Amino acid sequence: MRCLVLLPIIGFLQAACSAQTAISPAASASIDRALRFLHEAQLPTGDLPHGQTAGTTAVASLAVMAFLSRGHMPGQGPYGAGINAAIDYVLKCQQLEGPKKGLLAHDESNVAMYEHGISTVMLAEVYGMVDDQRRSRIDRALALAVQLIIDSQGAEKTDAKDRGGWRYALNSPDADISVTGWQLMALRGAANCGAAIPADVLKKGADYVGRCATEKGGFAYQAAGTEPNVARTGTGLLSTILIAGDMGSPQIKKAADYLLANPPDRSTPFYYYAIYYDSQALNQLGGTYWQDVYPKLVANLLPLQQADGSFAPTADSTEAEAGAAYRTSMAVLALTVPYRYLPLYQTHKG
């Protein structure tokens, strides 16, 4: 697998001029406090706490990407050793044999494909930034991880509408837009690293996401027919942009207009998840979409930061239970989008 190693460096240079004015001093200071919290919260294993427990590859992976999104590199600077430790933790969790061969998830997880998709994205992001030894390990891990995603897409579905999508377990008989979004981003990231992703796999995944689009412009959780919300729409929009790449399609415009009319606030379900996806997706579009929503997002988010640098839960019980490291990582990833340091998202055309 051959990664586009220059992407992180190019991203740093592209961001150097614009980010200083795009991110306010208050937001920049907030990001740095949040990263100090994540650094101090990291466990000796390289993992980070997940609610009252540890052991999820997803939170460790999100934390790694949070550090990368601010320009911190594996093995370099004050956070370099911690970033490497988190990467190593994720690699050690990969199952290397049996029916779950390639799975990047904690063995007891009941949302294994969530963890797997997020962790695969992270490994693709760091591939061009790590030392040669880790790059070799990640090369092997990504090959197994991608094959598992492809195989899992082929699981038999109860309803034809769910074909092409993914859900919590490897062989789930249905699908949802959230897990599907992470798998598609993982495949896109792996493709950036030279992986040969079958075109029909991406098409089937994109077609499933398209079936989740609603008359209201937003995206629903499942294709069988549910209501759209901000988090689901951000997922659907970003997935469509990264896979289809057609910025001018009616579906993309309708979804972007939905997010413009419904900027995330603290009453938004899955608030931290929503701000991550909305910030990434609308930055891809730029223009009014980005200029209108991002300042509102920042204004709503910064007051949630606590004295220790972590971000407090909102009314959403799921994100309260997920823990401070999860919320803080997602908050950083939403705030740092203007830097454009993450290779996967360096496709902005606005």
C-alpha cells in the first residue's frame, strides 16, 4: 500500500496563511486547553477513558485525529509520544485471525463497526506521518481492515433498501447512515494511501446513503424511512461529497440548505457528533454555508468547555455516557476544521 505521504505537509502549508484569521484567538485557546486535557487523561495503555471504562478503539482514534487536526505529529513535540501510544493501542486491538479477522475494535464491543470505521480512518490519516516501523504495521492493518469492510458490505440484508450499507455488527441484516458514513470515509482514506478500493463497493455505499435522503432535504437514520436530523444530515452530506464529489448535485444542495436552516445548538440530538460532521461537510462547500454556520457553532460550543479543558455533556444521554474524552475530541475536530490539517478532508473547493 503506497500512501500519499506529502498530503499532511501540503495541508500544513495550505493552512498556514488562512487558519490564523479563520480561527479566533478564543477558539484557538480552547483547542489547546482541550488537547492538554486529552493528553493528561490518556491511560498508560495508550487508550483514553470511555465513560466509566476504557477499551474502545474509537475514542483513542478520535483523540489521535484531534491532535493531528491542530498540527501535532506522531513522535514529535510534547504530544508525540502520546499520539504514538494511542496508535499502538489501536493496532494491538486488531483481531488477526478467526471470523473477525481485521477488526479494529475492542473484543466485547456491541458497536464493533463504529469502532472499526473510526479506527480505520485514523490509521489512514497517520500513515504518512509515522516512522517507518509503524508505517509497515499500519500498512498491514489497513489491508486487513479494508477487506473486512468490503466483506461486511456483502452481508445478506432483510430489506433490499439496506443493501450497500453497514451497521453495528459485521453481518448485520440491516444498515444505518451513521455506521455507513464511517466505512465510506475509511475506504476513502485507505484509497488515499494507495489501497485499491473496488468502484462498485463505493457506488453501493453511496447509493445506500442516497436512499436515506428525505423530502425535507436532510438525511434519515435508515433508508426504510425515518425523520432527518442535523447529525444524520451532516453524515450523509459529507459521505456524498467525499465519495461522489459532485458539489453541484441537487441532493448536496438540499442537504446543505437543511443544515443552514438548522444550525446545531445544545438541544441538538447527538450534539458533538453533529458538530463534527456539520463542520467538516460545510467547510467542503464553503461560501455562505460555512460562513454562516461555523461562527454559530463556535459561539454555542465554547461555553461548554470546563475548567479542566474538557467539554461538558448536553442533554443527550448517549454522549453524556460516552465520556469527556469522546466529547472533547469531537469538539476539537469541529473547531479545527479551518486548519485543514487532516488529509482526508483536504478536498475543499470553496
